[in-house]
Amino acid sequence: MDAWRNMDATELARQYSPRGTVPDVDPFLDDYRSASTPMYELPHLHDVRYGPHEEERLDLFTVAPVAGKPAAPLFVFIHGGYWRALAKEDSVFMAKSFVDRGIAVASINYRLSPHASLEDIVAQCRRALAWLYRNGKENGVDTNRIVVAGSSAGGHLAAMLMATGWQSALCMPEDAVKGGVLVSGLFDMAPVQQTTPNQWLNLDVQQALALSPIHKLPPVSANLCIAVAELDTPEFKRQSLAYAAACKAQGCGVQYLEVAGRNHFDIIMDWMDPHARLTRHTLALFEPAGAPIPYR
């Protein structure tokens, strides 16, 4: 569990540098935006303010109501970018794939580091979820079927949404989130605090502890898909395996995936393919009583 403590500074930085696992990260980031842009032709609420800061906005892609059909479950995505890059407009490439299956999609924007502390970023994402919980019903969302998802730093933030102990302050039940899809996430901030990202996060040891999802687990009722890419670094894989084991010991339902042929950046693009392994495991979190969600 603590093997990272024996790594020298160079090796620890390499283990926590996803950019070092690909020849050039920019084409993947460009793909996020180019695949997301056409999604804004779908029916959606744009730039909804959920908090006091200018950056606290979200987009919600709704599902047209069908007579006799229940309200739509909700997939809430939080982008990565090591807490200091990307935006909601880079993060809705999966919208049509999910909306076509009767699942609403929300993408959360948050104020980036170093302009916001990590504690503030977590609080912003929680405010966004609270807005969706309070206002979902009037927008055709079944707020009893919310699944949060995130990639890389977004995986950390999604896991912090699944943690208990904060919901009552925002008038939400602790089990408001029923499931999570956490992709190549960061769940123990102790090694992160000791290497490159702390140049912009500026965490001390106690803050890193307080903001580590491995120490703030979901309720036992939660179901999770925890995924990594084959080409992720060993430390990213270890983080996900450790968090999966902790959640399983807690009593949560956990599926762990290592997706072959994918890297830290392109793994989430699999959500555009309804037959991809990651997509199938994600959709399974929405299945009521084991019944598959129909294509519609």
C-alpha cells in the first residue's frame, strides 16, 4: 500500500504523470472537445448556475418524456485535467449514446486550481449535485437514480461526492448517489501531495488526508464500476485497486475493470460506443431489478 514512499522524486513524478504515458496528449484533449461540440445540438439546459462563482455552471442533457415511461435516470460527469484544466464543454461526448438509452446526462464545470483550492473544488461539485437533486424532477430526472462518474482528477471528485457526511448540510440524503463510475481516479492524496500536482494544489499533509476518498467511503448501498486503462501507470492502477478493495470491504457492490488497449486519456471515449465494455458496465448501474435499459 505504501510502496510509493520508497520511490525517489523522479520515479514518483513519473508514476503520477499521465501525460508521460502517451507521445502527445493534445490530440486526445482535442478529441474531447470535437466529439462534445455536436452534442450541443441535442435538447439541453446550458450554463445553469448552481453556485455563486462565475465558473459554477453545469449543462443538463434531458430525455424527452414518453407516456407511460418513468423519468430518466441521471449520469453526472466530472471532467479530469488534474484539477487545473478542461471544462464541461469538453465533457459531453457521451451525451447522445446515453440519452438515446433514456439516460439524462449532466456535465459539471468547476473553478480550476490554483484559483480555487481542492477543498473549494470539492464543495463546488457538491453544490452542483445538490442543484441536480433539487431541480432534477422538474426536468424529467428520476433523482432516485443518480450515478456520478469522473476520469482521473474527476474520478477523485466523483468519489468525494459518493462519500458520506456532507449531504445533510445541502438537504440531501446520504444515499442520494446510487452508483459511481470512477475511471483512472486518484483516491489517496498522500502521494499526490508529495509530487508534481502539489505545485498547484498546495496541500499540506492534513489536507491531503481530509481530501482522500480512500478514507471517506460510500454508503454500503452504493454500486461502483472502478476502471483503469491498460496503459495507466502502476500507481494509478494501485490507487484504483486499493479503493475498490476498501469499498468492497465496506459492503458496496464493486466491479473492477482494466480496459485493454486504452490509455489514461482515450478510455472514456469508449462511452460513445454502446458495445464497449466500459459502457456496458456503466449502463448496468442503471438497470432496475436486473432489467436492461432498452435503446430508444
